Amino acid sequence: MADDRFHVYDTTLRDGAQQEGLNLTVADKLTVARHLDGLGVGFIEGGWPGANPKDTEFFRRARTELDLKHAQLAAFGATRRAGVKAADDPLVAALRESGAPVVTLVAKSHDRHVELALRTTLTENLAMIRDTVSHLRAEGQRVFLDAEHFFDGYKSNPAYALEVIRTAAEAGADVIALCDTNGGMLPDELADVVLAAAGTQARLGIHCHDDTGCAVANTLAAVRAGVTHVQGCANGYGERSGNANLFTVVANLQLKRGFDLVPREALADMTRIAHAITEVTNVTPNSHQPYVGVSAFAHKAGLHASAIKVDPNLYQHIDPAEVGNDMRMLVSDMAGRASVELKGRELGYTLSPQDSRELVERVKDLESQGYTFEAADASFELLLRDTVGGDRRRHFSVESWRVIVERPAGGDVVSEATVKLHAKGERIVATGEGNGPVNALDKAVRQALERLYPELARLELTDFKVRILEGTHGTQAITRVLITSSDDTGEWSTVGVDENIIEASWQALEQAVTYGLLRAGHEGD
Amino acid sequence: MADDRFHVYDTTLRDGAQQEGLNLTVADKLTVARHLDGLGVGFIEGGWPGANPKDTEFFRRARTELDLKHAQLAAFGATRRAGVKAADDPLVAALRESGAPVVTLVAKSHDRHVELALRTTLTENLAMIRDTVSHLRAEGQRVFLDAEHFFDGYKSNPAYALEVIRTAAEAGADVIALCDTNGGMLPDELADVVLAAAGTQARLGIHCHDDTGCAVANTLAAVRAGVTHVQGCANGYGERSGNANLFTVVANLQLKRGFDLVPREALADMTRIAHAITEVTNVTPNSHQPYVGVSAFAHKAGLHASAIKVDPNLYQHIDPAEVGNDMRMLVSDMAGRASVELKGRELGYTLSPQDSRELVERVKDLESQGYTFEAADASFELLLRDTVGGDRRRHFSVESWRVIVERPAGGDVVSEATVKLHAKGERIVATGEGNGPVNALDKAVRQALERLYPELARLELTDFKVRILEGTHGTQAITRVLITSSDDTGEWSTVGVDENIIEASWQALEQAVTYGLLRAGHEGD
């Protein structure tokens, strides 16, 4: 469990999900939570149970499906409604019943918002805070409070804003997070307000948005002014210009301010985690993102190339390895012989220096075409076997394939695929029907091979992801397809890239089947 | 001409162009310079004449082709080489002959860089600075000095770093810009070093990179510490994580700090200028960019929609009109009636309470099936027209369509689509070939309709996004397709959802064409 003295509090699954175009399924949210836990954050805000059926389901499934090592889950929700008891408010009940060890209550701290948005009195708002915090505390949950619009509220009515903090703290809230909800603050004035709030003696946190391009700096300024709880989102996701980028905040505090926030080896995995999360959110990764972007340590060296070779630290603000990034990462996430050798060893292969050099070159070349091996372990292993063992062994070869998708007059859409393969000396023609072109291709391949390789019956396609890599020429863009497959004992992922989505899917499918047969003990011809 | 007391100095054309993937022709640079001048910046650094033939040509053409209203051009270059006279150095001559009224000389201020990269002595480096500044001043140019690696240099050898400033100022440099070349500084320590440098009495400037996510805040901290010259790049372009975003810096200083940097009406054109520059650079606009991004004032939270209607300023840190941007409401599963009504009003429709209730129900129902309207404004508008006006008017109806994707034996993949449509009383059968199934469908539809609707020739598919919504049944998952289309005057997005990716694409395509025809003034039958 993470140290309680300084909180790294992630709100990607709640506030980050407010980003335009970002829509996460419950399965996506569980996956992102696992990645965040791997980074070592202390708290993961999972959503608003009760207000949103998807979030209710997230907390229900989290109880059995999430096995967190560092983080604790927090359920987000509002204080009770005006004029009802906290115990009788169904939304408060949903927080109580979420099973989350922590509840983060959002409360108004701006007088005008109390009147306009809540449509109640300033006194009743304080009672709502007091009652809801006390009630949840009495029921055994830890309570944090998000003081919404705190900084604008402080400008409007400083005494009331401070009274909100005092009320929540006295009722038993452990942390009062000061929220720059509209994101308009600059670091110096923000720090002044945090110092004023510190006079309440409550434990304070900070929640910033990037509307002035200062979310990270505002967070650092608040830490300098005494807060011991920082909120933010993976990759800076969030509404409008986004929330404070939690990865940048953690790296700045840990590498430049001496804070000990996450395990050193987890920080060294931050770049991979940041990219793995973009695969789930399907948001194009920001290549310029500080610390973890693919361009973050990329140099158009030119003039200084020789000096960089002599002393790279003269040209880098940190050693990129500390965050799992690389100075030579221009084209490749795997670039560098060391990481390829490490990955090979992990898979049980010993690579000669010649092999690893060749493999690095092939990886770089393929990644520059749009392939990604970070999320396609099986494709990487097939490439590695190719490099070590000469030509890849094959269980089958493809003569041709064809897919027809049709919506006939007055009928439903049908998909049909035909493959012509050669395997174990036979030529096989088989056809499959499916509910989409890739499903039809998958069925046709099984139909063709299952008699020769009965193990294929156990192989299942469990996930299929599509990413358009160059979105500037419409449907002529390059398409990357990732397929995840499983059998009784595990799962593996493969990748295909082509301007044609069906060809890209076919590549990933062919590798998925090949790898499945290798797992089943068939070495191929 | 801009006021000389505080300099807004743009380096997009020089340092911004170091961004990976950014390549500007001379014509591009001239266009960007015109846009920057339209914004009212004081200085535009055009490049390094002499070191780069393209930049030499830029300055040559600028003399006759650029008619700047506010800005002055600055030529960037290095101090003379070690051991030669400034007057005899051909690179210094190129600066002199550039015709630029200002020369910005880059000089080493970090002792180790002098030794390692310049391979000369600390004393000779000072002489190089002194001679080059004096020479150019004597020849009639104004001189600024970029003190490269100043902050790291100050840490390494503070006395020498300060001596560089003094030497340049005494030789006649008007401004010494302190450069955080590696971008590793945080605002508080940066401000401390600026204060130390201010002791030299020289006029100081600041040049920041965003490697800690603090470039904007670092620039503001330096201004607070007394600098009167800020450097940055349009849209935050630049190497690695980019340079300080000049647009964010200017908006922060002018709207939140009371500086009078650019004309008020030019600031109100900033959003358009920012996007016009992305058209030239061909870099995808960052929708989350502070102030000018399309999402910068976009609100998703359904909860607050009713309060936003009453007083939008409670939810915005500035009036978006001040930077030429707009508040937008996103329709999402959090949406209530208030946000649907707001969105309707934004689109120019007045909804009856009955209409908005019905529309909210339809949106909720469709979103629960996987549709998303926040990123598909045109699909939302078509749905709204349906709801308000009864059945949607149609320009064409579909009898059937068929797509064939095939990799024949020994050949390349081919895609072919056939559509059978009815329009204006005719039955039309048309076939299109493409580099993928959706491209082929798009071509077939145009082929079918272009004779009846010649405006379709102007319609272009510019982006295509695919998202698999439930990744637990492999290729049987639900697929969501978003298509962005454009014509001469704007762009719009449409959405399709189906378990079959081709059917989902077809839905989005059909709506894209329908909406395009509505835009062209065809109301349909």
C-alpha cells in the first residue's frame, strides 16, 4: 500500500473521462485501473456510483476483478441533497454501498454556485457537507472532499470558502482538495490562496485544470505552499484543456524535488504505462508529452551530435531511462539492443549480438511503418524466432482470400469469407460466414485447418482493436489492427498494418493462428 | 509597430521548426509570418541565414514579399568562430546581409558546452560574443543575445554565466534572453536564477521549453522576476516537448496580468490564426490547447447545464470571445434536457419541451447502443431535424450495397464496392474501387450521385476512426465508426454503430453525404 503521508490521487476514470471523445467501457476502466496501480499511485477514483449505471457496475466488478497492489479505490459523489437526511439520500447510499474504502465528496465552496447550481442557502450547503461527511465516516469509509470552484469561490467570498474547509474537516474529512474547476489560475495567485487556506489547519489537496497551460506548475506551487495530496489524470486527460498531467507531476516531484512517491522501478515503467493507457482510451498519444512522449527525448541533433555522444547529459534534463523513455526513441519504443535482449531473455531465447542488432533494425523499420510491438507480444516473438531461426516455420501458406460484405435488397447484412490454403501437403478451400468481415475470415481459417489441427477449436479471438494512424486522408489512412487471442492457458496479441483494414486484420489473424499452433506444440514445417 | 517596452518574440520559424515532422517551405514560412504579424507579435525570428539556404532565401524574399504591420524580422545566428575576426566570418556576413533589422545571436553561457561543443576557451568565447555584437551594432543592426543553456550553465558556473550577460550587454546587445535549452527547470528555481541575473542590470528575456510541462509557467515566473522579452512558438511547436506556447503566454499576460501586448481585436482573432497556422504546418491541431483549442471551452457535464444557461461565466475562466473561441456543449450520456436545448440553440433550432424530451430519450437510447454524439455533431443535427421535423428528408434511398475485398493468388489486395440507389426518381447502380472497403464504398456512392448532385465533388472524407466497444467477444464486438468530412467551408462528423464494421462505416458515410448535401442547400425529398 502506498505511503499515506503524501497522496498521488488519480482521477482519470472520473474527471479524465470528461474529455471530449473519450468513452470507456467498464472493461476499459478496469484495465486502466490496473495500469495505474502498476505505476504505484495511491488512489484511483473509479467514477460516480449511483449517478451512472456504468460506474455502479465498475465498483461491483472491481470487488472481484481488481487486485490492487498499491492503490485504493475512491468512489466520487455529491453531498446529500438539500432538505433530506444523508442516510435517506439514494445517491449517498450508492457511495456507501460501492464498497470503496474511500469516498470523495464534491461540495460547492463558491457562494454563487450554491445559490445558482444547487439552489439552496449557504447554511444548508454547510449542513449538507457536515451531514454527508459524518454519515459516511460513521459507516466506516474514509472521506476526502473536493472543494469545487474553490479559487473562484475564494475570490467571491473568502470567509465562506474557508468555512467550507473547516466544516468538512471538523466533520471528519481527511483531505480537502482545493479545485481550480474552471482552470483559470496562475501559479503565484494560486499559491497565495493555498497559503490562506492552510490557516484552517486542515490537510489540503490540489486539483488543477490546464486552461492556462499551468496545471502542472499550479500543482507544484500548491505543493510548495503545503498541500500533501495531488490530483491529476493519466496523460493529462480531461475536459476542455485537460486536467493536470499526473505523470508529469509525479516525475517532476520525484526526480526534481526529492519526493518518494512511487517505486523507482514503477517510475521506470511510466512510458510504457502511459502508452498502454492510450491503447485502451484510443486517444492518439501526444508525442510531445513531457517525460513519456515519443519525442520527449528526441533530438534533431545536427550540430551537436558529437557533443551529445561525449556527454548526453549536457543535452537532457534527466536520464530518460528513469521514466522508461529513451534518447533514441524517435522511431522505436523498443529501440536499443539492451531492451530487445532483455525481452528475448524473458521469452526464453538467447540472442547473439548479431541477432539483437538485426532484430533492433527490423523492429525500428516495422515501427516506422506503424507496427507496434509493445502491445503485440506474440508478433514480437514470431519476429524474434524469424531472426534467430532463419525463415519463420509455417503451419500453412496462403494462396488467396476473399471477403464479401453485402446488404442485399430488403435483407440484413451478411459477411462471407473464402480462404485457399496449403497445409501438410494439401490444398484446402474453405468458406466461413460471420457477423463482420474479420469474424468471417476467422471462421474460414478454422474451417480450413481444424481437421489437421484440432487444437484450433480451443483458440478464441477475445479482442480486436483498430487504430487509424494517419488521419489526414480519410479512408486512405494507414490502419493498425491488434488482435488478442486466448486458449485454455493464456492469451496473446498480434498486430497487422496496412492501408486496407481487411488486409491488416488478416495479417494479425494469420499470426494469431500461427502463434496458437506454436503454443499447442506444433513447430510447423 | 509594436511597443518596444515589452517584447513578444516569436521563434516558430526557427526553433519551432525543430519539431519532429515539421518541414516548412519558404512560401510556408512567409505565410506563417503574415499570420504572426496579424496577431501583433513584436518580433518574428525567420531562421538562420547562411547556415541554411532555405532561410537565406526566406530573408531575401521577405524584403519584397512581406509587408509587416507590427513585427520586425530577426535573423538568428551564432557568434563568430574561434580565432577569426567577426568581419571576416562568412556566417556573420550572412546575418549582416540578411537585411533583418534585428540579429539574435546564440552564445554559449555554460562552461562545459564552451569546452565540449565549441572546443574553445572560456575567454575566447567571451571575445567571440563581444566582437560579434560590436561588429553587427556598428553595421547598424539591433542585436539580441540568446544565452544558450543559461540555467544549467548558472548551476555549473554562476560567475561565468553572469559574465556572458555582462559582456554581451556592454558590447551593445539590447536584450539577453536566458534560455532553458534542455527544458528541465521548474518555475521557482528558474525565478531565483532570473533574479540573480537581473543583478547585471542588463535587459533580460526568457526562452523556455516544455520538458517539465512548465514552459508557460516558467515564462510567467521570469516575467514576474523582471524580464521584458518573452520568446515562444505558435501552438507550442518545438523540439522534444515543444517550446513555450506563445499564444498561451500572450493570453495569460494580457487577459490575466493586465499587459497590453497585442491589439484587442488581434487577440480576438487568435483562435483563427492558431488554426490557420496548423493548415500551413500540416500538424494536427491540438484540440485541448489552452484558449484556442476546439475543446478549450467545451463542456460535457450534464449536471451543470442548467446553471451554465443562467450564468456561463461561472463555468469559464474567461469569455471565449476574447480569444475568438466559443463555448460548446457536448451531448453525452451525462446529458439532460438543458444541455440538449442549449446544443439545439447553438445550432439555430428552437425546441419545444416535448421535442427536447423526445430528443433526450433518443440520444440516451442511441448512446446506450454505442453511438456517441459529442464527437458527431452532424449526426446529432440530423437526429434533431428528424425529431423536430418528423421523418428525415432524404436525398437518396439505398436498395443494396456490396463490398468485396480480395487478395487473389499472387496478386495485391483489391477492394471493390457496388451500390444500388434511388435518387430523384432514378435507379442508379454504381461501382467504385478503393484501397480499402470504406474508400471503395465512398467512391461508389459518389459515382452514383455526382451527376445529380455535382456539389459532392467538393466533399472530402478527411478522417476515419474506428473503436471496438465491447472487447470481450473478439470480432463479434460492437464497432463504432466516426467519419469526418469537409467541403470548402467547414467540416462535420458522423457516426455509425454495428457489430459489422462495414455496416457501421456505411451508416456514417450515408449521413456524411446527406449532411453535405444539406449544407449545399439541398433539402431533399
